[in-house]
Amino acid sequence: MFTFFSSQLKQLQHLKIRERQLVIARSLSMLSPTDRVLLRIIKILLLSPLFLIFTLFEGWIIIPFLILGGLFYPLLTAPVDINFARKNLDEALQQHEKGA
């Protein structure tokens, strides 16, 4: 199942949102180099159409599209990060609970 929000992860439901973000960040830091490269390639593929749209506009007209792009960036990339973080989530949660 593809997870869109960190609150959907059963292991993290007891944590506050800031703590969930820290555990996910710690889990992402544990990824192997090949998984990190794959994660970045997927993000580039998701964001490329958004940035290509920016090339169609000039001047002040681009500002609303830049604002929308800034809003859509986390909506597109966060679910991918969360699903890659699932691999090391238990270990990252144990480290978080230990306070390391």
C-alpha cells in the first residue's frame, strides 16, 4: 500500500508530527546509496513536468505558477520519501526512542 501521510504509518501514530518527521528523516539517512539515487531519480521524474511548465511563461505571469509549484513540491515528494523510509523505519524509531 502506498502511503501518502506519515500519520498512516502504524509505527508512528503515537508520535507528534514533528517527531514523525524526525524519524522519517533518520530512516532516510539510513538508505543505501543505490536507494538514495533511486529516490532522487524518482523525485526528478515527478518534478520535471512542473518545471517544464515554468518555461512556458514569462514576466510577472510566472509568479502564480511559482507559488503553486512551491505548494505542490511537498505534496509530490513527501509520499515518495515516506515510502522509501519504510524500509528502515523500525530501526529509526528505536533510535528515536533511545534518544540517540
